[in-house]
Amino acid sequence: MSPIQQMLLGAGAVATKTYVDDVFSTDVYLGNATNNRSIVNNIDLATEGGLVFLKKRGNSAGWISCDTVTGANKQLEPNNAAAQTNLTGTESNYLTAFNTNGFVIGDASKVNEHSGMTHAAWTWRRAPGFFDVVTWTGNGTAGRTISHSLSSVPGMILVKRTDTSADWAVYHRTNGATKIFYLNSSGGVVTDSDPWNDTEPTSSVFTVGDHAMVNASSATYVGYVFAGGASTSSLA
């Protein structure tokens, strides 16, 4: 383990020191069109939970994101506003399971095309001071707080409405709570204080307004919360 990796994660408790290699991995692999294929990166997703982004590199194809909270065989598309897809039957061959040392993929062309096709995967494990996945059902009330377990102030938050088509809402600390941009768009940052209710996140919660992208009544949402601000976590 390099000194830089040790500094990035693990500056606190000696007995439970956590390194970047424990919680994040970038993996490139060649497709083989084989079902139930394990991608081993030594990230414990089955126990700790987390998120995987997948992208076929060899030719044009959309992105795929799967997380342990909403479950395997469900996918969102980071480049697309579409609702979350619950894959069933012959379609349930994308990311099919989360392991203690990585994840399992099927033979779908987006994640495991024929021999020689290159694919990439980015894995984030849930950990204090690093990353969290949260879900909620909207109540249409401005000023609602959503709890997270980072024990540090988020640096970036990605929110996606899962029950219907909606843009990916992005908060970033360099822009602040009066600005927003959209993960699935090539557009720039715009001024809009409604999505984040003009309220900066804290080490335990972030705040949403009554905007349909983040808190419509009875709608369902997933949030990917990345650390990056002041921390009270021993792992940050």
C-alpha cells in the first residue's frame, strides 16, 4: 500500500484502518459472453454494500449503474433519464449478484460482449468518510432532510428518481446549494435553489426541496452520496 493511499483513507482508528483499495476499484476486462461471470476486485459489496458503474468501451453503448440498496438485476442509466429497470426473465443478465470480493455479471452485450470486447467497471463500497447509498419516498415537502452515514460533509450527491423518467440531479460543493447540473446532460451548471432547498448538506443529512427530481409526493428515489467536505469520521 502506498503512503498516498494510506493518507487518503485510514488516518484514524488503528484497528479498523481502511485504505482506498478496500473501498474503490476501477476494473477493465474483456467480454466472453459467459453467464454468471465473477468480476473479482476484492471489494466487499455483499456485506458492506455499494455501487457499480459499468460501461462497454469497445463500441457505442449506454452506461449502467447498479447498487446494493435497490438490488441486483435492477439498473439505471447514468447517461439517460429513464426510470429504473427491473430486469426479469431473459433480460436478467446484466449485474446479477454482489459478492464479498466483487460482483457477478451475465452475458448481456452491455456488460460482457463477445471475446475481445473491452468493458470497464467502477466500484464504490459504502464506508464512513467515503461513500453511501440512500433511498427514500418523496413527500412533496420543501426542506425535507435525508439521512446519510458518511460522518462527513458530502462533496457530491447524485439523485435519481427511480419510478419514472427524470434527470439525474447533481449537487457539488464547489457550486453550492443554489446550483444544480444534470448527470445525463451536456449542459452546464444552472441556478436553481429548489432541488437542494438552498441548504448545504451536513455530516449527517442533506436537504431537498419539493422539486419533482428529488422529492415529489409518493415518488421513489436513490441517492449516491460521496464524501468531500469536513469530516468527523475516523476513516476520512
